[in-house]
Amino acid sequence: MKERTKFLLIISTFLAAYYVPWGHPIIRQSGLEAFMMLQEYAREHVLTCLIPAFFIAGAIAVFVSQASVLKYFGAQASKILSYSVASVSGTILAVCSCTVLPLFAGIYTRGAGIGPATAFLYSGPAINVLAITLTAKILGWQLGLARAIGAVLFAVITGLLMALIFRKDDAARATGQIFLPDPEAKERTLLQDALYIGTMVLILVFAAFARPAPGSTGLWPALFAAKWTITIGLLVVLGLMLKFWFTRAECRNWVEATWGFMKQIFPLLAGGVLVAGFMLGRPGHPALIPEQWIQTLLGGNSISANLIASVAGALMYFATLTEVPILQGLLGAGMGKGPALALLLAGPALSLPNMLVIGSVMGVRKTAVFCLIIVVMSTIAGLLFGTLAG
């Protein structure tokens, strides 16, 4: 951390301690909500979502060669292949806007182009099959279909716009990269590496598998009932892979890379969750910004209502699937269908903690443009859907 940053942090802490009226009931409630939200996040998402994601990112950084990443996600890679893979990744990874961050950091730092990397960053939390299914069942098939189509299109368009806007930066990154052959031939095959990373992805999917809606029947409840049995079985398989396919030095490098991502991301993530909880609180628990203010501003299908929904969704943190019951309540309180879609398209993919971490990975300017693109497109999509839905 730079000395100037440390100085500003100390000054900000002092000013907050000195001037914020902590004795005021609303401020005290907001402070409680900030830590309650942090506790909720720690209990429900860190062990089952973030930790597996960090280990996957560490594995990508250590065992996936830079040349392989660039082949599929690099600035010079086939656009059809790279954007196709990136834009549908959310159908495999049922992750939230924060869990996807280590995975994004892993492929971006290995040399992925800004376009495919940001397409992956958006699609990871946005194109969640279970969330889209739940949306269609609870909020209506029209909203579920619009969310599915919009999320896929957004991933591709966002990536293409980011690649176009920052094409010079991508070219500079590609020019500065030096590719060296592996120091020694790997004993593992490509299939073994794929099975190793694929097993960790499945651990992430099943460990983070959300509880289906009450009364659900079919495949999802059955998978949820067996999630820990499957997860433990996958962990055993992963342990056998590590024992027979990897050396101790490779395992050590993997853990060190994972720890590096954790040190970079965890502090910003925790800080962002605290700020989001202080400002907006948890669903049903008021904080500094009253929920009724948001509900009042989101009625109808005006430009302002859709824009406010997009911005609010971009700032709020949504754990996987929590956006559906939140919107169910907001729609019942008079929220328009257009703003509902705008929030659905902006909310799961962005959050204040998410923005802070993205900024540390690819810089403030790129992060600002990425967020602006999503907010603008979500607003437009909400307007169109609200007009068509009547």
C-alpha cells in the first residue's frame, strides 16, 4: 500500500470517528446492519463459495500456461470462440458477483484480453441457470426469458465494447508479454489438468448450491439434498489427484498463488460489504437509505426509474438467488416491470465490493467504464421491456 493511501485511510478514519453521529438511532442501526451483513456473508458464502473460487484461481495461475489462456481468451484469440466460452460460463458457475472475482483475476493476470475477461466477469454471476429458472417461476416467464436473453447479450456486448475502448491497452499488454517454454516437461496430460480444475469447479458448484424454493419438485431439490455427499466425494477425488498427479512443490506453489489472491481480494471485499450494509442494509432491515425511498422511486417505466434501478442494483450486493425474493417484495410494493429487469441485469453482476476488487485488478478507469456500460445497457433494456410488457 502506498504511503499516500495509508495517510488518506488514517485521515478518513479519524474524520469518521470525530464527525459521524454514532449515537443517532439510524446511524447505530446502519452500523449494526453493516456488521450483520458481513456476518451473513462470512457464514453463508466464504467457505462454500469464495474459498473454492480462490483455489480455482490459484490453480489457473500456476497450472494453466499463459499460452493456453491467450489461445482462448487473449486479445488475438478467435472472437467467436473466446466470447462464446466467456458469455456462457455462468451456466456452469452458479456464483455471485464477488465469488467470480478470483476467477476473473486469475484469467486476466494470465494474459486474457480485456474483452473476453470482462465478458466472463459479467456472465459468471448473471447467467445462472438456477437463478433464471427461479426468476421465471416466481416473477413470471416473461421476466425470466428477458433476463436470460439480456444476460447473454450483455456479456458479449460488454466484452466487445471494453475490447474496442481499451484496444490500445490490450495491444500494449500483448506486446509486453514474453513467452518462455516450460522449464521441464509436465508429467500430466492435458486431460488430467482439465479433470483437476473441473473437479474444483464441481466442488464450487455443489458447495454453493442454493436451497430451492419451497414446494419445488424434480432435479433441483434432489441435488440440494445430496449436495454435501457429492461435495465430500469430489474432495476425496481431488485429494487422490493431488497425491498421485502432483509433486509437493507444485502443491506448495498452488497454495501460495491462492494465498496471493486472498490477500489481494479479501480486505477490499470485506470493506465493500460493510459499506453496502451501512448504506442499504439487508432485505427487510432498514439502514441509512430507507427501503421505501427506493420503492417510491422505482414505480412506472420512466427513464429515471430504470436508471435508479440500475444504479441501485449495481451498488447493492446480491448473494446468488437473493435478488429474486427481493424483487418479489419490490414488485409487490409497486415497482415497475422495466425497473425490475434493469435491477436483475445490473444487480447480480455488480456490487460495491465487486467494484472495489475489480479496480484493484484492472484499474479504476477500466472498472468505471465496465460499470457504466452495464448501468446504461440495463437502463435501456428495462425501458424496452417495460414498454413491451405494458
